[in-house]
Amino acid sequence: MDQPFNIVFQSHLRARAVRLRSAADLPHLHAALGIESPRPAVVLIGGAGGMDETDLAHLRPLFTRALAPIAHTLGAAIIDGGTDSGVMRLMGEGRAEGGYHFPLIGVAVETLVTWPGGPQRAEPVALESHHTHFILVPGSDWGDESPWISDVASTLSGTAGSVTVLINGGEVARQDIEESVRVGRPVIVVAGSGRLADELVGAHSRGSLEDLIGHAGASQMVQVVNGSDAPAQLASAVEQCLITRKE
């Protein structure tokens, strides 16, 4: 693992960043990030570039009224893809608007993203400025970060509870769910949030979820949040998963 470095955004916000070269770096991650571990962890996955402003406005309460407050209350880390788009942008803004201090960690393929003072790339995607930490991982395509996100969550949570939350999403999010199911991490899917999430809700109701996830027993790992007050239900479901410690 290289030495950690700071990213300073134009808004003067500062994030600590590290590069992971191999799985052998994972045991040293909490020290490199300066994050106490074990601690509860939420893996946030879902829509990025496939969401428009109407989608973002509709889903914003899930972040401001559910995910950010419950992470603050439980001292949880939230781990996502770290880019300035979709659910990751909403998560950063939700943390900032509430004045919360929980770790918000973006895990991104280094060759696909950019940041102030970073290398210039062809058609890069910017990192989201309200994240507190970034983990840059090897790869060349979107989705190469999926196993790293899952491993980072497992490393930081340790014996504490962890959960994956799907809001909207596309093919990369499907990979993320498969990684979570593989390691036994429960998945909460928010119905009505669009695209992959709604596709999985339909499959869950028909009993055909394994056909989409490609993992036996996936239906036992997936919980659907579906109601008129989705933020409150999401907060409750996340809390129940995070207060359940591993034996």
C-alpha cells in the first residue's frame, strides 16, 4: 500500500485517500484511513449516470431522513463508489446537509476517476467532494471496484454488523449484490426507486430472485422496503441489520 495522501476539493473540503494494490493491503486499511475498526458498515449501491434530476429529487429523502441520520446515530461507515453522480452524490450531500461526521468512503477504480490535482484522463468522472475518504483500486472498467467495495466493508466492519442498500441501479449494482450475497451480507432493496431495484422487487415477489442474482439462497438474503414512508422503513431495516453482530 502506498502512503495515504490528501485530496483538497475546490470547496476546501478535504478527504484522505489510499491506493490498494492487492488483497494483502486490506488488513492495514483501517490504520491507513485513520478509521477505528470494527464498526458497522453500510454498502450503498445503485444508480449513477442513469439517474436524472427528477430521480434525484424523488430519492433525496432516503439519504437525508434515513441513511445519513442512522449512520450518524450508530457510528457506521458508509461505503459507496465515490463518484459525483447519482446515489453517491445524494449520499455526500445528505451527510453535509445534516452536519454529520460518520466516515463516508468512496471506492473507485483509479484509472476512471479524477480529482483536483490528480492525473488528467480521457473522459474521467469526478470524485464527490463531501466524501471523507477514498480508496483507489486497480482495474479498467466500471464494475471492477465491486469486489473491492465488498472486501472493504468486510474488513472495516469485522465483527460488527453490515448491510448493503440498493437504490435504483443498473448492471454494476447487480455485480455489487452478487458480491454481498457471496459473503453473506444482507441486502435491502428500496421498492419504487427505479431500474434494477424495481426489477429485483418484482423477481422477489415471484420467487425468482435467484435467476437474476445468480446465487442460490439469494432470496433469504434480500429484504424489500416498500411503503408510503420509505425513509422511516429504510432507517429501521438498516438499524436492525447493523445491531446484529457476527458471532
